[in-house]
Amino acid sequence: MSPVRILVSIASVLISGSLFAGAAQPYIPVEVDYVNMYASGYMLAARSSKNDFEAIGCAVSVNAEGASSGLCQAVDPDGNQITCRFYDNEFLTRAVHGISDYSFVGFGWDEFENCTSIRVSHRSFYLPKK
């Protein structure tokens, strides 16, 4: 292999590595989809949005006997909002406990606005760029 090809190969590897190193998720607004009964968004993006109302998150309460109740809420940039609730569901309660400041959160609900699923994702590209 010629020295020029070797240099081009090395440069290609270095450039491609730097394009993906430290990837950050761009601002993606909170979505509330009433048709598919699903809302999702990034905690940090919602908090740093340019409007005063965009939000997403979940909360849970557990008493000393172990009974739990919780809710998930989302408000998109257009002001569309949903709140679903759940009661005594160990799996949804665990999912809520997994949410952090930099999580992607998604949740589904049924026709009675009961939470049917909660998705929590943690990825390096959800973190703010330094």
C-alpha cells in the first residue's frame, strides 16, 4: 500500500471517529400523541425549551404498607397535555424510580387515562455538551 493511501486511511478513521465522539441529542420537543395515546420527550430538552410550559415526567408515592400510586404528565410546545395515573403497579413504580434529570421518558395510556406503559432511557447523548 502506498504511503498516500495509508495517510488517507488513517485520516478517514480519525475524522470519522471525531464526528461521532461526544454525540449530543439535538433539542427534540415533547410530543403528545392523542391518536396513539403516547407521549415522549427528553427531560433536559423540556426543561431548557424556549417556552414556559413544555414538560414531561412521572411521580410516584408509596406508603408504609407498600401501596403505590403514580402519574405521568406531558405538555408539548403547542400546549397539548396529558396526565395518566396508575395504582399498585410494581413495574410502573420501578420505571418511575429509574427516571433521572437526563432521561428520555415515554408513556402510554388507555381511554380512561390509566398509564399502561412507561419507557425510560439513559444514553450518553442525552447529557448536555460540555
